[in-house]
Amino acid sequence: MRATASGAGLVVLVAASAVATSWTVGRAITLIAGDKMAPWILGRAAGISSYLLLVALSLLGLVLSHPKRAQWRRPSSAVRIRAHVSLAVFTLLFTALHIVVLATDKYAGVGWWGSFVPMGSTYRPLPVTLGVIGLYAGLAAGLTAALAGRVSRRVWWPIHKVSIVSLALVWAHGIFAGIDTPALVAMYIATGGLVVGVAVSRYISTTHRSEADELGAVTAAELRGAHRMPVGRRAARAAR
């Protein structure tokens, strides 16, 4: 019964989300129809949406790696990880929409070159470059997360931490690249402060002992894997 109720709840949630999204998109199209600034408005809206999704993604990532996460029983770890992955997918989708719309808008002054090459934009090249570098940092964080469980934590985890760098760059990109920043500055300050507060809580809660224990666990796991290797392979690995 619990599984049935959970499945029904998921169906209702997806249906409500589809209805809300359809209504929002339809309303937006009605409001900007015939406006020559429509592509810029759509691109800016997609950019703000991707930024807010990235904030939620970063906050959830900090929660997933928080030393006190074991004390929080609900939602379960599996649900948290699925939500983290879902947020990553939606962030990527809205970022792609943001890039495509502004790259194809001849009035935006960004173009395809400026969308992917640092200092390649004719419109505010430095702020746009911050967004380009933030995009690459975010992609690096996402690709390394896909390697979790396949390679050693010491390999992918340090690279995955550039996600916070990606957020900082996107935060600066949003402030300095948008002409509507004065109307959104409170949102940027609030979201940035929230992420900083959670990050401080996460890192001051990490003691040297917990870090040593974590490193020891990783090392022990790798040593167990090494002992299972045939003698010849172990000798070849030691020689390398």
C-alpha cells in the first residue's frame, strides 16, 4: 500500500508540474509575443532559472556531504541523491536553453563564439566570460559525479568540488551581465548568503578526526582491492 500511495503521489506531482509549466510557458509567450526583446527576455528567464536550480543543487550537495547528514532520517539518502541528480539535469537543460536563445539572438551581441570562448562576446565580454568558465566548471563537476563508485573517491571528489566555483562564477555572471540586475540584486544577495551559510556550517562541522577516518576508509578499501589482485598484477602495479 505504501508503494502504491508513493507511486500515485508521484503521478499527481508530475501531472501538477506539467500543468503548471504549461500554463507558465503559455502565459509568458502571450506576454512577450510580438516584442522584439522576446528572445532576450526568454534567454534571461532561462538564465535566472538555471541559476536558482544551481543554487538548489549546490545546497543539496552540501547537505549530502554534511557530517551531520546521518542524523537526518527524512528524506532518505536515496531520495536525496535522486533529487540531486534531477536538479543537475534540469540545471543543464535550462542552461542549454539560455545559451541557445542568446547565441541565436542577433541583438544580444553574444553569438555562438561568445557563448563558448572566453572574451569572445561583444556584449560585456568579461561578465559573459565568467559565465562561460562557470559552465565548464559545472560540466567538470557533473562529469566527475558520474564517475562516483567507478573510480577512487580521491580521484573524482576533489574535482567535483569545483561546483562551488561554478556557482560563484555564475553568481557574478548574473549580476554583471544582466541589465536588470538592480531589480534582482536582493535575490542574488539572499541566495548567495544562504549558500555561504550552509557551506560554513558544513565545513566547520568537519573535524580533523572525521577527515582522517574518511581518508583511512578510502585507503583501506583500496588496499583490500589490491590484495585481491594476482601476484603478477600487484608486482606490475608496484613497478609503475
